[in-house]
Amino acid sequence: MLLSNVSRGNVLAVAIKLLIISSVASLNCLFIQYVIYNNVSAGIHYSNKDLMRFETINYIVTIFNMVASVFFLILFIVWFFRAYVNMQRVDPRLKDSKYWVLFGWLVPVFNFIMPYRLLNKMTICAVLYIQKRTTVRLKKFKPYWILLIWISFILIYFMRMYQYRVMAILDVMYIVKLGILIHTVILITILLFASYFNFYRKLEALIYKMELENRGDSTDCIELVRE
């Protein structure tokens, strides 16, 4: 029997929206910061009150972005763990331990490989399961989808590390431009993941429905997986 993943999926969908909002807000703050520095360089002066107001807003947006990022990561791992366990129950080819979904993020070196490996294998198994047992055409599935998301994630990680190292020694405008680049990549990555996430939830619903039909269960329990 497959376990319900609908509540986790619904909360993760909220986390994705919050992360998109926080990323857009962070980009707006960085663009405003860029304009302020340019104007100051051109001789335009701002009152201390206006600068303090902007600093307060920027601080709140930064905290919101950090909380939204941690919230998303935790919920993603929780959703991913249940999705992987369910897929293991219908496809014996997924032989990697389900606990790698948790510890794969913590073990050095492995954390650059295991999450992508597990997510990719899980998705491929789900797609093949649907293709072999139904006539549903998965037009939206792109094999490079997950790879592109994972490369973007790793790129963001290294750009962040670089930003923290050079923050105190390089020009402020360079740091602001780097921040704009990083948050642009973050936003694109989130949107790519959101598209993948919606796609996989549809796969989950189809697989759960077929498993119920195979068991001879006449009750329509598809809502247990995806509302």
C-alpha cells in the first residue's frame, strides 16, 4: 500500500511560493541598492531617514528569504523521502536505501551526488512505470530537467561561498551585482523545480490510482495522493 504524500506536497507547494516571493523581494532590494549606490556616486544625496528605512526593509527581506529557504529545504526532504519510499514499493530497481534521501545531504562529497542520483532515478522509474502500464503521453517530461536543476543548485552554492569570501575585500558595487546574479539564478532554479514538482505530483496520482486498481479497490482514493 502506498502512503499518502498529499499533505506534504501541499505544504511544499506553499513553501515554493514563499521562496519565489522572497527571491523576487530580494532582487528588488538589490536593484534598489544598486540604484542608490549609482546615485550617490553621481552626487545625489539621500536623507538618513530614507537610508535607515531601506536598511530596515532590506534586513526584513533578508531574514524572510533565509527562513523561506530553510522552510523549503526541510519540506522538500520530507516530501522527497515519502515519494521515494512509495516508488520503492512499486519498482524494485530503486535499490539505494531510502535513508540516503536524508543523509545524502549531510555526508561531504556525497551531498553533491546522492540527492540528484536519487531524485533522477525515482523520476525515471515513475515515468517508465506510467509508460509501460498506460497510454498516457508524458509530453512535458524532459530527461535533462533534473540535471539542469541540480547544476543550478550547485552553481548557487559555489557563488554564495565566493560571495561570502570576497564580501569584505571587493568593491560594494561588485558585491551587489554578484547578489543580483545569484538571486536571478535562484529564481530561475525555483521556477524550474516548481515545474518539475507539479509534473511529478501528477505521476504520483496516476501511480497511486493504478495501484488501487491492481488491488481491486473500487474506492476512488486518488485524493490521498494529490488533491
